Amino acid sequence: MLQENIRHTMNIRTRHDVKKFLEGLSTGSSSLLKNVTGGYHYHTIEAESEEILDDIQNGLAEKGFLMQSRRQSGISGTDAF
């Protein structure tokens, strides 16, 4: 299996930034990453504290956006699948 890493900094920090990004999607000037990756991809999320990261992780999990890691599923390796 060929796996490539593509990195892009989105710099989305505020609700205004989110609004601008979503406007770009609706006008066609941006496209969803899932359209390029077949639906599966990773994001690196940074925050000012562990508490904020926990809140983000919980919110993503509640919406069904997180995948089970190989470790949690009993498959060896550390990458999510």
C-alpha cells in the first residue's frame, strides 16, 4: 500500500476563520480533504492546554469523527486506520 504524507497549515483559530473556510467550500475555491483521500485522513490539532485538547477530542468523538486506533482494536502498530 502506498501512503503519502501531505501537510498543510490551515490556521483556523476563530469562528470567523471557520466561516471563511466554509465559504470557500461553498464557492468551490476549496474542497474537502476527504474528496482527495477516499474519506480517511489525519489532522494535527494544537491547543493552549490539555483541557482544551480533551474538549476537542470529546467533541469529535461525540460526532463520530474519530477512528479507533490499532492499539484499541487489538491490531499491532500505533497508527489509526
